[in-house]
Amino acid sequence: MRILVIDDDKSVRYMLKEICDFAGWTAIACKNGREGIEAFSRNEIDIVLVDFHMPDMDGIMTVCEIRKLDKNVPILVLTVDERQETANRFLDKGATDFALKPIKAPDLISRIQLHKRFFEAIKGKEEVFVTKGVSQTTISNVSTFLQSCKQPCPISEITEGVGLAYPTIYRCLIHLIQEEKVSKIVSYQKMGRPKNLYKWI
């Protein structure tokens, strides 16, 4: 599982990476919202942890931008602010949960596990409808890219090659698989979870 950590405090980023390492997860740490959004668009992210108070782009702005890229990925806000109005602002913008600082490892791990299971259930239901909104241009670009590849590609490589966000590429790939133009290959790694690779048929 890949966890995106966005926090301007170096010590907090280190602590969250340690917690993720302990739980067997991969943490991608960013020091501000702009870096976080860039990392989100280039990686397959399962959970986002975002700080509230950050310079330049705060947590609320960051949540808004991530929601433009993915409407379902769980976003947990890290904050020392316990006010209800703060919670309401984040929920209105698309956050799914809160973890009060200082972070306690058992609490954070259990929250992440809960939201991961919930997210997987939603993704499973949505695959039936996932082709809605896929433009012909996106289909053409992804098709051309895959036809130029000699080896099966992970979705991160396709995302980088085509220059579109992960959710858009994912929807397009599901459509092409249903059209029997692309095949999905499960590659079992020596370490870590299996990786899905995609190949033009």
C-alpha cells in the first residue's frame, strides 16, 4: 500500500514514514501541497495524509486539488485544531477523516486500514461504470502509447508517458480491457505486492 504524506514539518514526515515502514507500507513524503499534488498525479496512491497548516498551499487547498484528480481516495487530515468548524470545512472540500496531532501510531494504522478496505469496496463497485467520461482523445493517446511499448507497462509509466492523471488513465485502461484491446498482466514481485501491467493486444 502506498501512502502519500504531505507535511511541512520534517520531523513529522520522518515519524509518519517510520509508522508506515512498521506497518509494511510504502510512504511517499512531500514537504508541501504542490509537491504532494505532483506526487499524487504520478503515483498509484491508496491513502493521503495531509497537514492542515502549511505555507503557500494549506491543507484545504491541497484537498481540493487532490479531489479534482480522484474523487474517492481516502484523505486523512493531520491537525492540532480540534474545532468543529475546521472539521466541517475539510469535510465540505472532500476530506474523509481526521487524526489529531501528536499522532499515535496504533490509532493512525487502524484508521488507514479501515479506509483502505472502504476504498477498495468503492472501487470494486465503480468498475462497472468506470468508462463513463473517457474521451476519445484519451483513448487514442493511451492506445498509441501502449502500441509503441515493446514490454507490458505499469500504470505509472503510462501516466508519465501520456501526461494525464492516474484516475483518467485507469478509467481508459478499464475501457480498453472491456473492448478486448488491452490485456492486464499480474506481475509477481520478489518483494511487495503484485504489480498490474498493461499490454496492447
